[in-house]
Amino acid sequence: MFEKQVEIGYLLDFYGELLTERRRTLLDMYYNEDMSLSEISTALSITRQGARELIKKAGDELLQYEEKLGAARKFREIESCAEKAEGLLPDGEVKELIRKIRQEIKS
């Protein structure tokens, strides 16, 4: 369960702009601000059950985006390869270039 929560939070960074503002806000409140269903339902004037269902649907939507596009998976692979390459190289110009590339892809 915890792993899925972390994954949804991660995917929100990648695909959040593709969600409606309401769904994006709801997921942000739940995963990033760590608000409870009760707090969310009060803030958005919906029931706890309504909040839970919207969070589930929005999370499923993010998982579908990742399944179809794979951007988060590709990013992780590139980051992993860059980290390994950086670790194998002695200090120098190429290693510094890899560090800069890693910084750029994170921003």
C-alpha cells in the first residue's frame, strides 16, 4: 500500500498537469500535504467517501498515463544510468558534465 502511495505521488509530478484542477488538487492534498480524507472532505465540501473515490479515480488515471507513456519509468532509467556512469568516472570534465545533465533532467 505504501509503495503505491509513493508511486502515485511520483506520477503526480510527471502527469499532474494532465489531470483536471480538482483531481490534481485532491491528490496534492492527499499525497503531498498528507491531509486525511476528513480534512479533504471538509476543505472541498464533499463527503469522505466522495473524496476517497475521487482520489482512487485520479490515481488510476495517473497509472494509465504511465502505462501508455512510460515517461516516469524512462526518467528513472536515465537517472540510474547517469548515476552509474558518474560513479565509474574519475573526477573531471566528463563527470561534471554528467552531474549537470542529471541536474537539468531533475528540474
